[in-house]
Amino acid sequence: MIWFVLNPKSGTTTPAKRNKIIQAINKQANCRLILTEYAGHATEIAQQAVQQGISRVVAVGGDGTVNEVARGLVGSDTALGIIPIGSGNGLARHLNIPLKIDKAIQFAIQQPTAQIDACYLNEIPFFCTAGVGFDAFVANEFAQQDSRGLKTYAKMSLKSFRTYKPEAYVISHQGKDYAKMAFSITFANATQYGNNALISPKSKIDDGLIDLVILKPFPFGAAPIIGVRLFRGTLPNSRYIDMEVSEDYVLKSEKPLLIHFDGEPLQLDTNEIRVYIKPKSLKVVAGVVE
């Protein structure tokens, strides 16, 4: 038995297309479709699946739905599958999951599984990226928009870029403290945010390490070049990028931190976070794991 978990409010699909997805899933043998009803419901469903010995739970939605399902499966023998219908589909893209619905359904049912790392930011699980600074600010603005998709995200990014100011942070890892002024700081388990925006193109999702990517303050004129590098996978070559690799980090700021985890924004009531990893603790249905 395979469970499919669909968030009716997730993703960028129209109601008509969502109905087609539901019909396609319902045609599959030995599959059960469950619709989520509230925030956190997908995690509860995933935990129930683990208790009942279900072999696979497939998240049908965007990165937020994927994160909710995955956090209920960490440390279990139940595998995470993904039908990507979100704005970015970061984890699905990294795991080489088909973006076409019919192919993704068959992939989720038939493809072998692999083990990947799970990362945590103050006990909050993430599987692609998490961070602070500009990316978290944009994620928060994006979450408040009525429309989703890459165009809306790009519009919010441009609008935010005109007003956002870099901030001061202290980062600790491997026994050393580093004071940094940063435009954004990303903790990367996978290569990308989503939409093939490769913030950390050399990241491996099963190596037991977290890549730290610091985008330093840069002049306005450098923004287009940084954007091109982001999508070409050459961002590490920029002089405005610092990178480190470690199993854990502590980050401090002068004020309570606004974070994002797998693209979901969250305002914390603390100015300190710890980021750490649980190696190969999540089973996933995947293509070639990199």
C-alpha cells in the first residue's frame, strides 16, 4: 500500500488540473489518497503511515507539503515520494523526479529508494535549504501574496532588493567564530532553492555535511551577474561568495531572526540558531542521488 498526501491549497495548479491529478492517483492499484485539512496534518498522516508499516508516502504539493510529509518519516523505513506541483520543487528537482504528473506518479510507485540526510535548524527539519537574510525576507513577502509561481517570486525579489539592507552575524563552527556582514546566509543540504536556482551546486544530499553559503554585500550593478551565476551553477566563483562545509553551525544576530526552511518563512523569538544534520536518516524515492 502507498499513501498519497495532497494539500488542496498547495501548489500552482488550477482546480481542474488538481482534479485530474486526483483521478490519476485514484486509478492506481494499492494506493490511497488523503487530503490534508490543516497546517501540520501532512506530518500527522506521515506518522500514522509509519505506525501502520506503509512502505511509501507520496507528498503531492509544493516544497512546504514535501517538508511536512518528510518530517513525519525521518528515522523510519517508510519512504518519501514526491509529485511536484509547487512553485519551486527544489527537492524534487535535486532528486531527479519527473515534473510531469503522470510520469511522477509512476516514478513514485516504481522507482527504487535511497537514503538522504535530514538537516535541522533549532529542531525544525529541512531537506533542501534553510537560511536567514534576504532569502528569508523574500520568502516571507512571497507567502503573503495571493498568486504563486516563479513570476510572483521574481517580482517580490526585485521589489525587496531595492529596500533590503545586509545585516551583521556571528557564525561559529569547528571551534571558531566569524563575524560577517551578509546579504544572505544559506545552509544547503541540496544544490538549489528550486526552479534550478543553484545556490550550492556542489552540495551532496547524502554526504553528512551542510554547505554554508554566504552572499556578502555587493553593489547594485553586480546583481544581474550574480543572478546569471545562480542559474548557471557558477555562483561559488563569485568574489561576493564565501563557502564553508561542516556538520553543524551556530549563528547569532543582534535581533530575533527571520528564517526560511525549504522556502517556508518563520519569525523566531530568538537571535541564535543551531543548524545540524542527521546523516542518511530519510528514505526517499529518487533518481540518481547527488
